[in-house]
Amino acid sequence: MLDIKFIRENPGLVQKAAKDKKIDIDITHLLEIDKKRLELQKSVQTLQEERNMFTKGISGKPTDEQVEKGKKIKEKLEIQEHALNAVKAELDIWLLKVPNIPKPDVKVGENESGNEVIRKYKEPTKFTFTPKDHLELGVKLGLIDTESAAKVSGTRFAYLKNDAVLLEFALVQFAFDFLIKEGFIPILPPVLIKREIMQGLGYMENGGEEDMFATKDNLFLVGTAEQSLVPMHKDEVFQIKDLSRRYVGYSTSFRREAGSYGKDTRGILRVHQFNKVEMVSFVPQGEDDQEHEYLLSLEEKMFQALNIPYQVVKMCTGDLGFPAARKYDIEAWMPGQEKYREVTSVSTTTDFQSRRLNIKYQDGQDKKFVNILNGTAFALSRTPVAILENYQQEDGSIVVPEVLRKYMGKDRITPQNRV
């Protein structure tokens, strides 16, 4: 959420930011509602003062005339208070519709075609044979079973089997070992959160709810561990000495993949259920730029340790999420598709989420809203895809990345027993 004072002072900037993000909202109308709220606040305050002065002026038993005047003041005050509460509620609804403002260095662009590749690591993997995609490899090796999952759960689900399971948990253990050494606190968070919490994160607006799974109890399944890690500190105040606070969380994640029907239906690249290791940082105001680059560097170090070719992509405004002020993706080279595909993202939301969730820190005599960032360590559907496709051998086996061998207890994945 943006500060209403900031919106009043910068209406053109806020309107342009929304337009650049392809979000339709009338900031002029929002400010008209705010103006009405201020007028009603003044009216209520005046009537309250009138009531208090009138009450103080009565000594002894009030006369019939005083009783009647007091009743009229009360009635007027109740009407104005009711109107003020209604306008406040309307303003709150409109404020929740305003997206975060992109950072000045974010390029204005229509959609993903406007994103910028800012650097690359390694050249795409070369083979002396025609590489297979991850599903063909996974089926032949007894690692991936989408047919059984379709019978049980429908499309875009999969059973991971045998060494695919060990590979996933090897990635989890590697990420946790790496990030704990960097000072991250390990967390296993809930995967169901309340509607108001999801709304506080800024993911319900602009069609975001369409991509979520909800229960009849009005609880939502998280699409990433970040969604339950960030609100852990709702309505709390950090001490500045305790910042930066960094968490690494592991959770199952759920997404409808609304708007992606017909895309990436093959294999496990885009599924409804997957596991994910996620990083979250809480930092003082003004330190999010530095923290953003730090989290990106950690993502790069982990993929460099896997020795997988990738490129870092900076999102333009038209491909930037509702709460994000800046976002980078890492796209790994997928030989089976002969293209780079997103495997991680890392975003700063500045104080946008902390205002909505009331997360502050004490800085001397002042209480300020923290800056919040989130970033993927490993998405445990896409990262295994990148490993299978980049490390495949001509005989159909998969070489295990060296950094993962101590966790898996082997250096090669060969055909498994079918179950």
C-alpha cells in the first residue's frame, strides 16, 4: 500500500506507475474520496467539540431545551460518523487497488518482450547427440510419472519417483546448508493462510485471486513460502539492531496457472503443485537496493555451483507484479526446449507489503515501515528439469552435479525400477 500523503503529493507519478504496470485505476477519483474523507473528519471533529462544550456548560439537571439540543447534536454526529466510516471503507478499498511504484531504474515496457538480459553465465550446453527433454528422460529413467498423476489428480500433476525424489531433497539440503551459513533462519511455514493475509501481501488484486486455490473455510493455499513467511511479523515492531532479518523457508506451493492453458503442459515445468525453497528479507528503509543485489548474488552462486548455464533478466514495468518495485529472474538454459526458462525470481517490495501488514522497526524515537524482499532459492520442479536436460548423457543416464553428490550418495542417475 502506498502512503495516502505520498499519493496526494505525487498523483501524476502514481497514475503513470499504474499505467506502466498495465493496471487501470483512477487516481483522481481516489483523491476525491480522500478529500471527502478529510471534510467529514473535520465535520465530525467540529461536532465532537460542540458536544463536549455543550455538555460542560450544563450544571445540574438539564432543561427540556438543553435535552433537545443535546439530542440534535448527537443525531448530527451519528450521521456524520456513519458517513465518515463509509467513506473510510471506500478509500481503503481504493488504496488496496494501487500498485507499488517501479524503481526509477526499471525500464518501461509493454510485456515480457521489454525485459532486459543483463548478463549470462556460461554458453548453452553443447551435445554431440540430439538432447531429449526432461519428460522423455524422466519416463525412461523411472523418475517422472504424469500418467498416474492424471488418473488421481488431473492434468499438471506428477509423481516424482526414485532418484528424482533424492535429487529434490538434495537440492533442498544444499540450499539450506548454503543459506544457513549466510545467516538465514530456517523455517517450515504453514501452506494455508487467511484471505486478509493474502490481500495484505498484495496478491489478490489485478486478477491474482484467479491463480489461487482456496478452501471453503476462506483459506488460501500459498503459491510460495514467502506468502506465509512475510506475514509472520504482522503488527510487530523490530528493533533496528535485529535487522536485517533473513529467513529461508521450504513449502509445497500451489498455483492454478490461470491464463497459461495450453502452455508448457508437457512434463513438470508448469504444474499446479510443486515444492520451493524461498528467501525473505526484512531490512531498514533505504537498504533494499543493496539487499536486492545480495539476494540475486546468492541465487547466482547456487546455480553456478550447479554449473548450469543461465541468464539474468530484469523485468520491465509491464511484466512487474503488483507489489514489486523491481524484479530479476534467472533463466536457465533448457536443452530439450532450446531456450532459456525462468527458474528463480527475486523482488523488492520496498515498504508496500509492510504498510499493508503493519510491520515496522524502531529507529531511535521513530517507528518506520521495514522494506521487504523475497527471492527463490530453488523451485523444485524447474531446477530438476534444468539438471536433467543439461546433465544428460548419450546413454540416457544423468550425471549428478558435483555439489549434490554428497547428498544423493551417487554421481549418476541410471534407469530405476518402475513402480
